[in-house]
Amino acid sequence: MAESIMLDKAKDFAVEIINMCKNIKETKRESVLTNQLMRSGTSIGANIHESKYAHGTADFISKMQIALKECYESEYWLELLNRTGYIEDEQYKLIINNCGQLRRMLISSINTVKEKTQK
């Protein structure tokens, strides 16, 4: 159940990233940073989705850790886009908050699985 909520959040985040990057590309002609963000921002959900069919616990944890790394990378690209003026502060705060929620969910999920395997 929690994975489904996390996957839904990741999909919503990916759609938000896609729409924002599309807008930046069209209006501000920026593609280097937005292409990087599109890759990392959409990869989070793809890895969570892939973890559902993992070959055991270690593979599951690996997929979730990749999703977490992509989440951290997305935060980096979002910050650069904000600091260079491509994303306004208000939009940045909303999207970085969504990214942070995903990050916290991923960390919690990874830690929970690790704790269960140690028992």
C-alpha cells in the first residue's frame, strides 16, 4: 500500500517535472539543465515501479536506492534552475517540497526493509 502511494507521488512528480521543463524549453530556450532534470526526475518513479518486480530483497533495496539517488540529483538540478532564474522562487519551493517528500518516503522504505532483513 505505501509503495503504491509513493509510486503515485513519483508519477505526479514526474508529470510536474515534464510540464515545467517543457515550459522552460519553450519560453526560455534552456535545454541543458532541463534535459538533466527530465532524466533524473522521471527516473525516480521508473525505479520505484521496477522495484515491484525485484529479484529478492537486495535487488529491491538496490532499485529503491537508485530512485533515492535520482531524487537527490533532481534536487540539485532544481536548485541550479532556481539560482539561475529559470524557476521562480514560489514554483521552486513547491516542487522541491514534493521532491523532499519523495526522498523521505524512499529513505523510510529502504530503512524499513533493511530493519526487517536484519531480524
